[in-house]
Amino acid sequence: MLLIKNGIIFTMSDKDYMPGSVLIDKGKIIEVDLRIDIDETACEVIDARDCWVLPGLIDAHSHIGITEEKKGFEGDDCNEMTNPITPNIRAIDGINPMDPAFHNAICSGITSVMVGPGSTNVVGGQFAFIKTNGRSIDDMIVLEPAAMKVAFGENPKMTYKENGVMPTTRMSIAAMLRQELFSAKQYQQEKLEAQKEGATFEQIFKKDSWLPVLEKKIPLKVHAHRADDILTAIRIAKEFDLNITLDHCTEGHLVKDEIKQSGFPAIIGPSLSTRTKIEVRSIDFKTVGILSKEGIKVAITTDHPVSRLQYLPICAGLAVKEGLDMREGLKAITINAAEICNVSDRVGSIEKGKDADIAIFDGNPMEVFTKTLYTIIDGKIVYNHKHSINASTTDLSN
């Protein structure tokens, strides 16, 4: 067992503890309270006096391990740029857990990430939600498939203009996505009818990939920066009765009323990057706060490696600086991200029964000078700022 005591515990749930304690056993949180009476000689103990204890941080949109650091083309498996429609591609087949960015994530208190293909294709493939600690991707998975990536705007246009094939306009992007969804719904209906009648049915792997989306088990993960692309995504989602997340959402503040009315959440970023394209010319940390104040559920992304993953809490801090509520800033990289990614039953808050993914900081993680002291994933201390753990008690107050 592992006991964290005397910490300033932000549970990201209904009740915080200042100070409080967390008891962990077999990878799960088994108790959270002001004080936990237990024989400390039977536990590993972390004295987190005056330190901030939070759920492990979450990046809700990332390409970590797919676009590897330091490896160029050989380590870049983010985009299959030979076919604009690739729903059957799975992130788990391209993520390399040996990417050094995973170590950076752990050292920053980031315990889980949503990872998948990039945005050059109209349909890019399936995302996976994974933990950041491990050597085998199969052992790191929390949810797979977790979303289906689709993209609007400049990226598909630029990629396939060079190839001389569709899509080269926003109209063709929308048309190709509609056609693919229409075909997938036909396939779904034919499969259901065959099952009812007990008839033989030839399964098509590429079409089967759409079934979790059509059944609303997973969302479309929509790459959309410009306001008109955001509204096109919402329009198509309503036409086909789908759930979506609005990823990047750079001009979301310009259509905040329409986003609020849609009920879809937004994953905003990367705001800590340059304006490299026309569609991101309005990029600003103010967008997060504007949408949050409208009651829209928001998370923050680095879009690693566009911005480096370890700057996730700093991005949240910059959003707070530009008007986002302080607690909403913490929620945007913890519980909101977990809820948007459909994994809040396991991660995102410090609550009994959830995975013991916890980060301990010497202050507010959204401030630049704050240090990560401990990162705990599935109840294991995977990062310790002192690089060694005393078998009984480590005092962080000195």
C-alpha cells in the first residue's frame, strides 16, 4: 500500500482536502479523507506537506509515440498520405512507447494521453487513450478504439492538392466524409438485417471500423480550426446523429453560441505555437476562457509535438492568465479531459475506486517555476524528483 498524507488535495471532484490523505492499494485509490488511520509501517508513505496533490494530468489530443522525437521520417507514422479515407488505421499499431517524450510526460505529472493519427486525411483512423508509463502498448491501453479522427480545412486540401486528387476544396472534404458515413450506415443496416435473419454476411474490415462511431460508443475526433469548418463538422454530426469532439477549435470563440447549442465539447490548442497557417491566425489563449464561460466543456491540448507535451500545465496557466477560471484551468487538464475522452470512470479525479494516477507538485502546476515531485501511475511511483524512495517515509516539507 501507498499512503500520501498532509497534502493539499485537489480531487477534481466535489470535495477537496486541505490537508488530506490518499490511500492506494493494488493500483487503485481505496480511500480519500482528511486523515487516514493506518499503521504506517505497513505502507510506503509520502509526506506531501504544503504540496499540491492532483489527479494525473491528461492531454486529450496528442501524437506522442507516433511522431517520435529525434527520428525524422523513420519515426513519423502520424499520417498515411496515400489515401484520404483510412478509418481502419489504428493508433496502437504506430505508437512507440520508447519515444523519449513519454519520459518527459511522466516527469511533468502527465499520466495519460489520447493518441492517434494526424490530420492530413479526411478520415485518419482510430485514436487510443493510453497511460504514459510502459514498454508494451498493449499494457498501456485504457480505451481502444477511443475515437475516429476526421479533418477539415487546410491540411487535407494541401496534402491532396500536391497529389492531384480529391479533396482539394472544403466542399470535397465534406462530400467525401458524407459519402463514407452514408456507406457505413448502409453497411451497418445490412449487417443488422443479416443477423436478424440468420443469413450469411460478408464483413468488410474497413466498414466495421465505423460501427462504434455509428453506435455512438466513440466520437468523431474533429480537426477543425476555422469557424466555418467547426460549423460544417456540427452540421454533419447532426445529419448522421453522431457524437463529436471539436479539436483545436481555434476560432471557436467566433461561433460560441452555435457550439454551446450543439452540446459538443471542445479540446483547444495548440495555443503555444506559431501561426503557421491561415486558419490559425486567430489562435489565442483567450478562446478557452470564452468557451468555458459559455458553459461549454473544454480541455486543453498541446497537440504534441506541435507544442511539447510537458508544457500542458503551462498552457493551462496561460489560459488562466487570459481569463479562464483557475479551477477550470485544472479541470481542463484533468477531469474535463477524462470526461471528453470517455474515461472518467477510471482517471481524471482522485476518488475511491479509480486508478491511482496522481501527480504531486511543490505548488500550482500551472505556474512556470513549479516542480513535479512525484508521478504515480496505477499505484506505482514512476517519477521521484529525488531519484530514490525511502522505504518508509519521504518528507517533502523540507
